Amino acid sequence: MKQHFFGNVLILVILSVFATHAQHKIFMPEDIVDMKMVTSAVLQPQGEYVAFTLRVSRDENEKPGGSYNELWLTPTKGGEAKAYIQKPNSVFSIQWTPDGKTILFLARREAFDKHRQVYGIAIDGGEAYQLTHAPRSIYRYQLSPDGKRIAYIMRDELPDSVKVLKRQGFDQIVEDTWVTVNRIYVEDLASGEIAQVTKGDEHVWEFTWTPDGKHLIYRASERPFTDDNYMMTDNYIVPATGGEGKKIYDTEGKLELAKMSPDGNYIAWLGATSFNDPYPGSLFLLKKGSKQPVNLLEGFKASGESFVWKDRRTILLVAVEDLHKTLYEIHIPDGKIRKLRTGRPILGSLSLSKDRKFYATVANSVDHPNEVYLGTTNGKQLRRLTNSNPDWAGVQLGEQEVIRWKGPDDWEISGVLIKPVGFTEGKKYPLQVHVHGGPESAYLDGWNTHYNRWGQMLAQRGIMVLIPNYRGSIGKGVEFAKGDHNDLMGKEFEDILAGIDALIERGWVDPARVGIGGGSYGGYASAWAATKHSQRFAASVVFVGISNQISKAGMTDTPLENAVVHWNQWLYDDFDFTWDRSPLKYVSNSKTPTLILHGQEDKRVPLNQAYELYRGLKFFKVPTQLVVYPREGHGNRERAHRLDLCRRVLAWYETYLKSK
């Protein structure tokens, strides 16, 4: 009865909170869930237009599902963006034909076909038309450099014998076994002929054409599992006419797709420096005829994120550097690095014009989510082209700044601080610490407000927000990213506590009103805070978080990655240590009101993690609530679920942080 009463009280708090704020010009959960955001941008080869995809949420009266990806076009010299394909249709993987007259995209248009196919639409108007005729759904595709062929990935068809057994009900899942893999095919656009390219049994994840159109480079693993995609892939090269793929280099650990230089003399890729390196952030260069690649970012205090060949002797690299993205120019082969630009906005990957003078990118800043930007490859100019949320004009935002403090061993830790709107020096505010997932990730000094990241919404409600990039984060080099190895929730959590103490020492934060929240690994940190360090935290929000490292390691779909790049050891080697770093061990210590949110179909951090924490907190009479979202995995896709999560989180912090 008490728990039922508490649930009703929370609902009343939600309603009263949003009724109170509805009259003011601040973000409501609906504003954030329904915000429009650019998801990709591709520059026309001739440089006159940028094609981009715009994420648009579903309407309230639509059936449950994810957001739509609309196709838009904007001129590079200024002017209104034009919609080409809008909801309820969605497009993915947009590309240009070499003549710049047609935009290609991947879609499944139910009125025309039952499989995902490649379509084209002319920029001067008209209906979209189908280009490929694959017998099964296409996962990825790329037009050949001459525009005459399309290569794509397609899954094997199930053998007839397996289909018969499935119809008879023999649909059991046998762990670590598989029947089909992804392969590359090439379709000739003139004749419609489809030819299989990859003849081996490796599972293809992604690919690209070589500049001369004679070969395809692809990244593949021996098995078609998520864990293998993370940890066990290599890059191969194969003739576009088909054959056995040749391994480019026997890499170790995390890896990204390799790309060949325009003259064919070099191949470069982003990858890990060792099997236990958490992030593929080093840039390797292999010269034609050489057997050993060179790490161009050896000792680099940043993490490479994406790159393009500007010309046969120049690579443009976008890297996470501390709390920003930096654009570098790297000369080949000597590896000389020159910084072109850094700071705000936060750049995405680059799409170059044919003359290599301009690039389009998706970027965000402190006052807006991702938009289309146009820049010059010499780094001197960068200009915003779109404004996807014009109705946000006049919304007051909390001041955002970069802060730094010292963690254990005198390590410098960086973070983003969002001050409450109307911040007054000398006043002590409630604080929410938002912890990023990964941990091989980083939150940057850009837009930090989403359905699962509540920065400006909390700042508008009088709550200060600290977003720390603790050791284990990317952006400060390999050593820093490995800094939490063999010490999960040890010094990395002390980094977070030191950041809180730094704000308390400045006189900005009330130590009795400190909350924490985050998703995935951030949810793990939030569960750790609510149990092991409960005396420090007045409220916690655990989203798809870990509570029992032993049971999690036995059920996750990434057991190898979890052990190697996170723990740097297998749980079976030391059960005592694994249990010692599990929040559930310390649940009897908890007094922190904890909101637990989880997807029912989560395979990365399975649902049992939420139930184990919830049952423990309930047993010790800690205020708690568990919300399970049907059909959701490791994060929410559906509008109603995102909206519900956002509302509950704000109400939780209003209840437990705004008042002593």
C-alpha cells in the first residue's frame, strides 16, 4: 500500500511540476523528445548543395515506433532548406551521384517492395525511383566511383532445410552457432545483373570502394555476433569482380574500416593500439608493399574519431580532444600534424566536395543540437546552414563552461558545467552529476540535452549540472582511456567525487542536495553512488545500468569486450573482486532514493540488472521505483517511452534535490 501511495504521489509531482513550468519559456519534456536534429550531411560533389537527413519524432496518435529520418536539401550559398521525403517515410545512408543531379538513399517503401532497396531522387523534382533489385534487404551500400555499379551488403538466405524446421516449430537458439553471414554483392545499374563479391565465410560489417573502382575494402569477422564486431574484426581487400578477400593487416582489438589513398599507395585506418585498448582512436598508415603499419598518433593526447583522404598526401582527421572536437591535417608519409580548428561547434565526420576545398558536416553547440555546417578544408571558415528548431528562439539556457580539477594521483580531470538559469554567485544550488556511458566515451562542450541527458532542462529548473569525463574516457590519449583498468569504480569514481568537492569548495553546491544519473556505464556509476557512496547522494537515476557485475558478465551480448577493454580481466579469474565492484554488494548501505529505468529487450545490460537492484533497495526500504519499457533495448526508441522517462526523471530530481 505504501509503495502504491508513493507511485501516486510521484505522478502528482510530475503533473504539478509541468503545470507550474508550462507558462514559462523553458524546455518541457515534449520539446526535447520532439526536437528536430540533423543526423547526416553529404556535400554534393560540385559543392552547391548539401543533402541531409533530419530526425523527426512521431506524433502522439501514431503507433509506437522510432523517429523518422527525412531527406532534405539546402543550398551552400544560403537559402531555405527543401524537404524531398518526409514522414511517415524514412531514408538512410544518403549519397550523391558523381554528376550531382541525384541523391541516393536506402529505404523500404512498403507500397513498392518488401525489402530495403536503394532509391534515387532527382534534385530538380519528381518521384523517387528504385535502383537496386536485391532479393533480400540491403544493409549498407555504396555507389562505385564511376556511378555505374552499386555494391551492397546482403545476408545469406536461410537454407530450405532450416526454413522447413522453423515452420515445424524447431526455432531453438543454440548459443555461439550461426547459419548465415553478410556478404558483398555488386549490381550493374545498366543491366541489373547482380554478382556475389565475397566468396569466403567471413561476416561483412562494412565496406568501401577503392578510388579506382577495381577493388572493395571491407571489415569482417569470422562470426556474425556483436562481440565479434567490437573486438575480432580485420580489414580485407577483394576484387570488385569477386574472389577471396585478402587480409590487409592482422590487427588486434577494436578497429574501423580502412580507406585507400587516391593514388593507391597507402591504406589508413583507425584502430586500437592493443587488444585491451578501449577505443579505436589511433590512426595507422600502411604503405603499399610494406608489411608493418605506422601509428601516426603515437603518444597523441586525443582520440581519432573519423578521417578522410583530402588528396594523395593529406589526411583530414576529426579527433576528440579533451572536451571538444579538433580538425587536424596530417601530411603523408612523414605524419606531420597541423591543427586546423578546435572548440565549438562540435564537429562530426566530413563530406568533401570534388575539388576538396569544402566539406559538409553535422555539428552542435551549447545552444543547439546537430545542424548542417559548411567549412573550408584549410580550416579558416565554418558556417551554419540550417536551423531546425526555430521555435526555440527566446528560450533561456544555463551558462555552460569547461572546468578542470585534480583526481587521484594528481591526474587532471575535465568536465562540462551547466549553471542554473539566473545563477547567482554565493548561492548554493542542488547539483546533478551526469555520468556518460562506455566508459570509452566522452561528453563534450556542445549540446547536452536529450531525453536521456537532461542538462538544460535541469538548469532551467534551478539545478546545477556537472558532466565529468573521468579516467577511462576518450579524448586524452590511450593511457587515460586505460586509466580505469583493473579498478572499475575505484579511482574513476574518485574523479567524480573530486569534481563534486571542487564545486562545493567554490561555494556553488549544497552538499546535502547532490544527485547523480546516467545510462549504461553511467547507470552503473549511479547505482554505485546510491549504494557504496549513499551518504554523498540525495537522489539517483539508474538507466539501463549495472548492479551485479557477476550476473551481468554472464548474460551480456558482449562478454569479450566487457572483460578485455573494461575490466582487463575475466570475472572467472577473480569472483571476489568482481563482486566487490558490484553495487548490489553494498545495497544494505543505501539510503538514496533511486529511480531505475530499463528496456525489456536490453541485451547489452540485461533486465535482471534492474530487478536485482530494485529488489535489494525495496528490501532495505529505500524509496525506489522500477520502470520497464516494453520493446526497448539498450536505450529507448519510442516517443512515448522517451517522454515517460524524461518526465519521471525531472519529477524525481524535483522531489529529492530541490528540497532538503
